[in-house]
Amino acid sequence: MENTKLINTQKEFVSVAKDMFGENTTKVSRKEVVQMINDRSIKYPVWLLKSPTYRIGRGQYNLPTFEDTMSTETESVVEETVINDTE
């Protein structure tokens, strides 16, 4: 449940970033994050600014992508056939 909440928060943040800075935005600076907080009243993104996963340099961060989440939802289930050797 907590993980789902975080993913929703991340998706909302990425959506606002793309709305403010363009659809092709993949990186944000600390200055842009502060601008988003001031202009759009979003919550401080601790998950982004304190995580080494997204940091690419001093005050520079990659935005998360959600293709991994989408692909696991659309995977199909493979059925296994059981062979009976009792003959």
C-alpha cells in the first residue's frame, strides 16, 4: 500500500514537471523543483532529492519512468501442461 502511494506521488510530480517544462522533459534541476513547489503547490519531493537513484549531478535529477510498472501489469500468464506418466 505504501509503495502504491509513492508511485502515485511520483507520477503526479512527473506530470506537473512535464506540464511546466515540456512533454520531453527527462531531467529537472533543484531550481526547477523549487519553482514547481512555489507555482503549483506540490509537496517537497523527498523521494527525488534525497535518493542517489535519481541524482545525476549537483542539483540535477532524472525523472522516473513508469514503463517497468506498465509492463508487469500487461504480462500474460503462461500455463504449464502436466504430463501424467502412470501408464
